[in-house]
Amino acid sequence: MKSKTFRLVQEADAAEILSIYEPYIKDTVITFEYETPSTEEFRNRIRKISSEYPYIVCIMDGKIVGYAYAHRQMERAAYQWNATLSVYIDKAYFRCGLGKALYSALIEILRLQNVRNVYGGVTTPNENSEKLHEYLGFKKLGVYHSTGYKCGAWHDVAWFEKTIGDYDLDPQPFVSIQGLDQNVIAEILTRYNEPQHSK
């Protein structure tokens, strides 16, 4: 079994992560982005997202082979308890359980941030991503029909949701990842390392 190591992103990871993301821009409709961002722009995205939300990378064979992050679902104050998740895996490392582990670690950290609902958008058809969400207990909300144009066609996007907390009537506000105990985050990520992490 190959060793997997999970950790929070660093800005220095930008070029390596971008090399995973770029094929999805050029060759697929999994992302609706058209042009590959510069490394500096991508680094700025990482900085902005990771200042508030978990952004996790997976390392195998001495390199980053997958990453996932959460970001705010919508901007109004009442939406602060929601987050949207994204995950991208190096195609050479499909079917290694990386998506499940990355999503699961994100969700554990988001619970500590007082997030109640998590969402995922999937350009359909995408059997791998749809199965990932179903495996982790997401329910299909519905479909945005013909909502994105790329690669010479119009595409649907299916939306999935999962409840990860209680709906108490006096919820504690969202807590930035910077406000969490970093040792607790490290403990969560260590649990997903292999061979320690059991399937």
C-alpha cells in the first residue's frame, strides 16, 4: 500500500497544484474555467481561500497528487453556516481513495468551524464525482440545466448537499480556520494518512 500524507496547503504549492488543475481546464468540462490562470493568480486564490477555509493537499510518491478545499457558498450573513467543496485528483492517481479521504477531512474541519451544510456541484455526466458524493451521504438537490457552455456544447450541473451539524436556534457563528487549534487540525489530517488510516 502506498503511503499517503495529508496536510494543509502552502502558498509554495501553487505551481504543483496548478499542474493538476490545468488538464481539467483544457480537456474536460469538470471545471467551467476556460483559461489556465497564472501561477501568481492561482497562488492568490490559494491565499484567499485558505485564510478562511480548509484547503488540503495529498502527497504520494513525493509529490502532490490531489487537493480539495471549501469556500463560502453564498455571501449574505445568513449563509455563513454553508460551504461548497471542490476536489481535484491527478488522473494517474484515480481510484486510490483520495477523493473520499480529502472530502472527509474537509468535513471534519468544517464541523469545527460551525458549518452545518456542505454542497458539491458536478457537471454531468461524471460518474466518479456523482458516486463520491453518494458514497459520502450527499443527497441530490437538483440540476441546473444547460447552465454552462464549454467544449462546443451546453452542460448540466447537478447539485448535492449534506447536513453535517445540528440546526439549533442559536447557532455559534462561523469560525475562520485561523481561529481553530492547529494541533487539532493536524490530528484530523494525520488520521487520513496511510498506513495509519484504515479503509
